Amino acid sequence: MGTDSTDCMLLLAAEAFQSKNFGLAADIYECQLLHLCDPSTQQHLLVKRADALAFAGKLTDAFEIYRKAAEIDRLRPVHLDNLIEYLSNSIKIQDGTDSQINRQETHSDCVGYDAFTCKICYGFLYEPVTLPCGHCFCKKCLDREKMPVCCKECNDSRHTKLNDVDNYRVNVVLSNLLLKWFPSQILAVNLRREGNGLYSDKIMDAALEKYNEAIQIAPRDHVLYSNRSQINSSLRNYEDALHDAEMACKLMPLWSKGHIRKAQALVCLGKCEEALREYLVVITLDPESKLAKRKAQKILSDLLAPVTDQVHNRILDCTSLLSSRNKIKGGILNTSTSSCNTTTSSKSYKEYKNIASHEKLTLSPTLSEPKTGGLFETMACGEKKGEDQVDLNVCHPTVIDRSVFLKRKRSSSEDSQVDSSDTCKRSKSEVTQNEEATSWSAVLSDLIDPADLECSLCMRLFYEPVTTPCGHTFCLKCLERCLDHNPKCPLCKMELEEYLAESKYNKTVLMENLICKYLPNELMDRQKLNAEEIADLSNLNKNVPIFVCTMAFPTVPCPLHIFEPCYRLMIRRCMEMGTKQFGMCLSDNLKGFADYGSLLEIRNVEFFADGRSVVDTIGIRRFKVIEHHQRDGYNTADIEYLEDVKVEVVAEKELQSLHDAVYDQALIWVNSLKEEQKERIVEHFGRMPEKDSEPQASANGPSWCWWLLAVLPLEGRAQLPFLALTSLKDRLSGIRRVLLFMSRNRSSR
């Protein structure tokens, strides 16, 4: 067969595989193998055919072909990429794992053990640092993260990114609460850190003692078992290492690190098929785990390699690794079985074929996909070791080779006779401690005190708590009011200019959840008080906020530059209440502000990094001040609104005639202005409105009158009487007198 024809057929097979027509791909590869003699090319096509058979669900046939490929030359990791992908994907697809992820994430938001778990290391939240998004993580975990730091809990594209995470300090309130509520757990974390230091110095026995002590104090901490498993592996206590890894998996079934520890211990014990199963589970939980993929490929390559001595040659089948739902559940959820009960079984090739024909790849339906992480990261992953990390390379000198499997086949009975009474005894004791341990929720119910969750500024229960980069927590409104006056933390005086510039104050999620769950009555009282304040601030007749500055008129724009702290607070409240309205009055030396003004509506606010803002407003109504007040540094007033008194019949005709005449007179004056003056007026107030066909249609009268009063060169005191008038006739007559005066002055010049 010609080269061009062969290439064409291979391309067709690749396209068939890509389009998931695996049966066709397998048949094409089989046909092409009949015409090949080159061993390397033959091995390549055998692997391709085996891949197609595996994805077609013909696992027994696939492994037979993989074995033939391995007889030509040892299979390299690249040859097993598709097989690993198929095995891990099968686990997900069979049980709809992806559909469980959202439920797992929702569950992790509940207050309880998960609430005090760092979502980077999955251990107890120690020295919590609150990111701007409101989520908390261990400080050391954040220190080890790559820059910029991305929040592991934010589920949308707006991840929290920080380049200066070193400047973020421990959350003071939350750290004190954890110390008060969970002193034993804090002590266990400190012992863990001491043990890690001893491990780094290769003082293994002392490190093990520290972890033994820590587990006695905190028997529910899965990280302790995982780390002790690593230490036991370093001491070659492989049965103990396996037991600890199983306990870690029992306490945190969906934590990939626990299954990695278990797989490593199984490899050390020569139970490589079980280790392979665990690595496949890890890949299912964390598809990005390079370590699990590399180890799984290595084990598969070893198991598929041909046997050259007198040991019976058998073939590994996928379903012997993940032979049933019960086996997988046992591997993930029922890992409480101690290592003393773990036995190794070996099946003949015929038995594996029988299993493969009846059983499917499955996984517990509770499986989800959390992020990986942990304090003991492997150096094989190319990451730096930190204070809380253990190097896998010093674990043991064992290398997986064929002798491991040969020895295992000869002495499987010996494996089951290992004296592990001490391990069994310890396992039973620690499992009992775990079962009898008080839940986190029960602990909190007994210890939580509303006084521990009070804002240091208002001395009331936190309402919408936010945490600054310096680690101090305040009510959102309290912090904003402080930043209006000074861009520094009210407690430690740390500069918060960059924090202020962001203008995004997200609630501290953990503290908000604690208050909602454990202080519902106190929170309800706090919400009621806040609702009363909102209702009071939303009343546009009583205690209406007054901006004392300039004259403003209905329908006329009034742009403002806000920089004073009291008015920054006032504008923010108007926006938060949803009214977006406040009064504008001239100043008065005796009363503080004039008795007449205009109600302005905020159309847009542009905030600057230093807290200043430019506010675009427009006048909507006139009012008369009934009573003057003050609130939080700015003026307020009880007001009543003004409307023009309408006239009828003869008076209405006279009013229409006056209206038209004054409008024409105003138009002549405007047209007489210089072009530069016209441009400035249009830029600030807009163009002159058209003449109204019905002068009395609006309660405020024609809009062109107010526009003209705003642009006429009159002082505020001269403009104020026009605002107080409720007679359109009087207002038009007054405007006509002003225009006559302006024209006479111009003529005299």
C-alpha cells in the first residue's frame, strides 16, 4: 500500500477518533497494522487502536492491545495519556460528577466545619487574612500563592487579584474569635508547625511525636493525618502511613491530597493496583494534578510491561482497578477500614476478563471537584517548599520496578500476615475519638457572645461587616463615614488611600454568616433599627437633607463638586436610600440657610480616588422651609412644596399674552449676547427651552423662565424672591422688569 494512501487512512482514523466514532477508528488502525513492519510505527498504531477500543468501552480488548504494544518496547507516559483520560472521565461521566460540584460549593458555604476551613490548604483557618472580595484564607497559604493572588472561592470571572498581598494583615476580630472558640485546634496547628520544622531538619521521630500529640488534641483534623502519613512513610512505617492516609480520606473524602497520600503508601507496600485506583480518583477530583497523572502513567507502564521470568503472565484490566461502585465508594468514602484489615488479592487473566464484561466504572455520586492544595506539597510538582511543606523525595528510597510486582505475586499471603496490632489499636481509638467529637456548630452555640461581634465605632452588632487591608473590621456605613474625613484606618491609622480608591467594600463572608446563623435575633433588631433609619432618611417632607450652597431652579441643571465630609455622607445616603434627592438653599447669616429652595435630583455621580465626587443634578420642585434641623454634620429641614396658583377665563388670556411677550423679549436679550457667552451658557445650563403652548401646564410654570433666571446676571438674593412666588403673572412681570433694566443699561453704554 502506498505511503500517500496510508497517510490518508491514518488521517481518517484520527478524524474518526476526534468525532467519537471510536469503532471506525479502531478498525482503520487494525487494517493499517497488517501492512507495517517497522516496530516503532507498529507500537504507535497499536496504542492508537487500544485507545480507540478503550473509548469504545471494549476495555478487555484494549488492554490486550496495550500489552502487545508493551512487548515491542516499554510504554512511555505519552502512550498512556488517552487511557488515563478515559479512566478518569469515565468516573465523572458515569455518576454525573460535574452536576455535583455546585451542590458541594453550596454546602461549603454553610457555617460549620467548612466555615473555618481554608480553601487553599483545606486545613483549619489559622491566622485568617480577609481579601477585598470578603473571603478568608490562612496567611501562610496566601504567602505561598503565585502573584497576583486569585481568590479560590469567587465563582465568577471577577476574581480578587492582589499584587501586594504581603501588606494584608491578619483579621484581628476573626483571629481572636477563633482563638477563643477553638483553643485546642489552634494548639494543634502550632504543634503541626513545630512538627514541620522538625521534619525539615530531618528529625523524624520528634516530628512524629509532635503530630501524635496534635492528633490527640484535634482528632478531626484531616491535614494532621495526611502530614503524619508522610512522616510515617519517611520512617518506613508504611502500614501506619496507609492508616493515616485512610483517616484523612475518611475525614475529607473529596480532598485529593488525602488520596495522594494513600496512593503513595500503597505503592510503598507494593499494592500498586490499589495505588493506581487512588491516583485515578485524584485525577477525577483534580484534573490538573500533574503528580497523579505522572504516577498513574508510571504504574500502568509497569503493570503492562511483559514479564520475562517464570511468574505467570497476566494482564491488568481497568475494571480490576475500579471494578464496581462499591470498590470506588470504599476507596473514597469508606476509608475508615484500618490498614490491618487491608489485604492484597490477585486475579487471573480469565477472572479479570469476566469482571470486565459485567462491571462499569463508577464513583460515589457525592464526588465533587475542590481545589487542591496543602501544607505538604511535593517537590516533584516543581513548587518551593515552605515552612509547612514536606519533601516527598526524602520519604523512602523505593523505586517502582517489575521486581515489586513479581514479589507481590509470590508473597501475597505474607502481606496479609503483617503484624499490625498496634496500628489497629490506634485506628480504633482515633476513629472513636472522631465519632465522639463535638460538632463545630455545637461548640459555637455555647461560646458565641454578641459582644465579640460589635463594631468598635458604633458599639453595635456588626451590620454589613467589612475588613480593611490592615485587618480591622467595621460596619460598612461606619467605615465609609470615617473615610469621608480621613483616608486612614480609624484604629491603627494605616493609610487606606488605595482601598478608598477602589470604592468596593465587600462584606466579610465568614463574619456575616456567623452573625446570620448564631445571632439571628440580634441581627433582626439591628436590621429593624437600620430600616427605621432608612425610612427616616427617605422621608422627603421631614428632615430633608439640605445642601447650603447656591441658587437652584426647577428643570435647570446644577452640577456640584463635593469634597466636604458632611456632604460626602449626605450624597452617599441619598444614593443608598434610592431617593437620590436633596434640597439646595442659599446660606443665611441668621438662620443658617434661606427659607426657600429647590429639590434636586441626582442624575449621575462620578467618584474620585480621594473620596471627592462630581454630582450631576437637576432641579425638580420648589419648597418652603418650615423648620430648620441638623443631622450628622449637615443641615436638614421640614419642608412643604410650592405650586403656582392657576388662573381661569379672562385672566388666563391676559397671562398667555404676557407670557408670549416676555418670551420674545427674553429671546432678543439672549441673541444679543456675545458668542463666547452663549457657548458658556449652553455648556453649563443647556439651550434655552422652547416657548410653552400652555403656560400653566406645569406646577412650576414654564421651564424657560427658570432657565432665564439661572443665566441672568443677578445675585442670589435677587433671584430668591422669584423662587418663592406662586403667581406666574407676578414672575413674568418681574422677569420683564429685569429685561427692560438690562436693555436700558446696554443702551446707555
